[in-house]
Amino acid sequence: MPAIRLMPSDESSDLIALTRDIVAKELTPKVAQIEASAEFPREVFRTLGRAGLLSLPYPEEVGGGGQSYEVYLQVLEEIAAVSASVGVGVSVHALSCFGLFTAGTDEQRQRWLPEMLSGELLGAYCLSEAHAGSDPAAMRTRAVRDGDSYVLNGAKAWTTHGGQADFYKVMARTSDDGGRGISCFLVPADTPGLSADNPEQKMGLMGSTTATMLFDDARVPAERRLGDEGQGLPIALAGLDSGRLGIAAVATGLAQGALDAAVAYAKERQAFGKAIIDHQGLGFVLADMAAAVESARATYLAAARLKDAGQPFSRQASIAKLVCTDNAMKVTTDAVQVFGGAGYTRDFPVERYMREAKVMQIFEGTNQIQRLVIARDLAR
């Protein structure tokens, strides 16, 4: 059954109802085929954009939905409960717009942000490199000023929507001054010299294309730099706290989907003359799964409310990302166990949920990095 939600307003309750309706019509019938064929569901993103669901946490004056993060994350969870691939994509798109919104000039925002938030343009985020994942300050992709442009050379690994996006938020080195030598650029997909390597052959999230983006003398107008030279890493890291909340919500949605599937199966499957949910050993497993989902949701909502109140929330974002993704891994693993041998086959979706949950513990900062962030914050 869908999660029970206590929303802050009638408008936000209507948003949840709208999301559930769109997901039921546009995603539920297609998700198995999308994942089986590794098909990128571009039209789904257009549908979500036209419904206003890609722009919820941004102000109305720039084309956003004017919703709090508390509301946006619950909408994101509803999407991810059916398709983690699309849920991750919505979170990444929101993150891709963050730099322009926070560090762009008024002219830059007015020129590019409305079309990005409408969903007509889909975004991607280029921070990691093959040798610079958890340590982004070690990046080597370089942007050299040449007149009114910058010339970019290098490679950006693990790019969600790589080769599918219409624009890329790119961090590149403009000086050798470590983390203070990185700048942020908004790069159109049709920039000469920008290309996507072959998509990664991943364990899960088949409907979410991931590729290394290659920059070979890619010339980007200087007007597409966001903020001053050297501000790129702070722009990136500021967005990561919000991005971690997005992944926390996606992981919770994934866990909710696995719980729903497991409960439905346990009510129907008979063993020793009764439904397996009525056997105490199995019932307790399902109870623990429900507790994990509910506690994950409470954790990310607590962090979101801090953010909405303008309070520091970096530690709480890391806690939410850690708790929600670890819980999702456990819940999806237990869902496979509930299904028994059937859960290990592709006749049921729970094996896919389990594969999808694993990466949640890795991207947007590994859970080991989250523990480091939390510990450092405690030390301060």
C-alpha cells in the first residue's frame, strides 16, 4: 500500500495525488520493460516536467514550483517507489540546476533556468573523475581561458544522463591551487568537442544511462561560467548536501516499493495451510522492514525541515543518506528472502530492487564518506 503521508498543506497533498496518478499511468506499465531493455525514458521526464514535478524546490519567480524540500522529497520518494532510475534522474536534474540558481547572475538565471526547470532541457552533473571520486579536489579536467571562452579538456566519470542530457554542470580546474582552483561551467550538450563514452554496464538502474563525458578542446563561452573562478568546489559541495537528501528519499521510495511487494506476496503465498505472513518468523521480518522504511522517512524529513528553516543541515543530510541507503539495502535483501526462490528470479521485481539499492550506498558520497562528514562535524 502507498505510504501514509501527513503533508503541510492541501496543495502539497494534491501534489502527492498528482504524482501517484502520473506514476501509475506513465511509469508502472513501462518500468519492467525500461529496465530490461536499458531504455532511457526521456519522454517520462518531459511528462514530469510539464506537470511541474522537476522544478518543485525552486521559487516560482524563476519557473519553479515554490515547494519546500519537505514536500519535494516526498514527491521524489513516490516516483522512486516505482522507478528508482527515474527517481535518481529527477534528483540529479534538480542538482544540475542548483549551481545556476545559487551562483548564477540574474541575467544567467533569467536566460537559462526557466527552460531547465520546465523539463524541456534535462540536466547532468559532472564532478567525479576516474581518480577523483571521494576526493573531488584531485580532479584534473582543465578549463583554460582563451579570449571570451574557456577550452575544456579531460574526462568526467559516472555521469548520470551522460550522452542523454541537454546540458552539463561541469567542474573543471582553472588553476593549480588545489580545491580553490576549480570553477563551475554550464555546458550545452551540443558543444563541439564534448562527447559521451560508451554507457557503463551497470549492476542496476538500467533505465538510468551512466557514461564518462569526454572534453576534447570543448570551447565554452565565458558567460557560461557560474560564479567567479575558483568558486567551483564550494558550489559543488553546497549542492551535494541537497543531493544527498534526494538520494535518501529515492532509497526510501525503493525500500517502500520492496516492502509493498513483499507484503502483497506474503498475503497470497500459502505454506503449512496459511498465508506466510501469518507465520511469526516471516511476520517479524516484514515488521522489521516496515520499521526500517518508516525510520528512514523520518530521518530524511527531519533533515529537510532543517533546510527549509534555513538552519545548518549538512550533518543531518549525511545521516539521512547513510541511514536511508543502508536501510534500503537491508529491506530489499529481506524482500528477496520473503519471496524465497522466486525472489531470486526475474519473474518478480524484488531482485531488481536489491540490485538497485546497492549503488545508493555508493553515489552522492559513499556511506564511508558520510560517516567521515558526521564524525568531523561532531568533532567541531
